[in-house]
Amino acid sequence: MTYCMLSLDLANADDDQRTRFYAVLEADEWEKLENVDTVWQKRFNDTFIRPSIQRRIITALESAADSARIRLVTFAAQIGNNPASTGRTVKVAGGFETSFN
């Protein structure tokens, strides 16, 4: 198993937006970690490699941001035994742009 942990900052999101955002992550089988704010994890089988997991993160974040009408999501991601990565998802004309730093 390869684990991915996401720490999210939902800039200026209200409670309704957070609820909608979280619902999309839950539907994609992300689990919210208890006792911490906006930290999620997901398990991937060993056939997933880092680039494909990053694509799955991008899809999940963009779908959740679109559903919740959130313009900016910043995040830190920890995948497997690799160091954590940071990035952001921002609303742009025609969709979203997500990048890992």
C-alpha cells in the first residue's frame, strides 16, 4: 500500500463550501483524519506510482473545488516514503489549474 496525506487550506471558504468540498473527497474514498483540521489520507495499491497518484490528487481537488465553488485551495501532500510536496489549485478561465511546487 502507498499512502497519501493531504493537508488543505480552503481560503475564505464558508461552512457550506467546506461541506460540499469534503463530500467530494469522501465520495472519492479520502478519509479525514480525526483531531486535525482539513487533513485527509487515502490508500493506493502498489500499482500506483507517484505521477499517477498526483494526477488522482489533481482530479479530486479540482472536482471538489468546482463543486464547492472555491477559487483557491493550497495543499501539502505526502506520498509514500517521499518528502511532502506543496501546491495549489486555482480557478482560471475555463476550469482549474493545479500545480505541485
